[in-house]
Amino acid sequence: MAQMGKNKPITLKNLEKICKALDCTPNDVFSFDDEYVE
């Protein structure tokens, strides 16, 4: 989760572990921002 706070990529495996630990889905963890600019 530290990588998420630093705006770094995480693997799907780690996302799966987070969702299992929190009993949630990826939609509960993330939001989509269509106006993101790098």
C-alpha cells in the first residue's frame, strides 16, 4: 500500500492481496480520473 500512496504502480497480485485483506473489490480501492496528465 505504500507504493499506492507514492503514486507508483502495483501488481495485480498485490491488489488481490489488498482486496482479500480488506474484504473489498478494486472499485472500493481505486477511482478513475479521466483527466489525468503525466
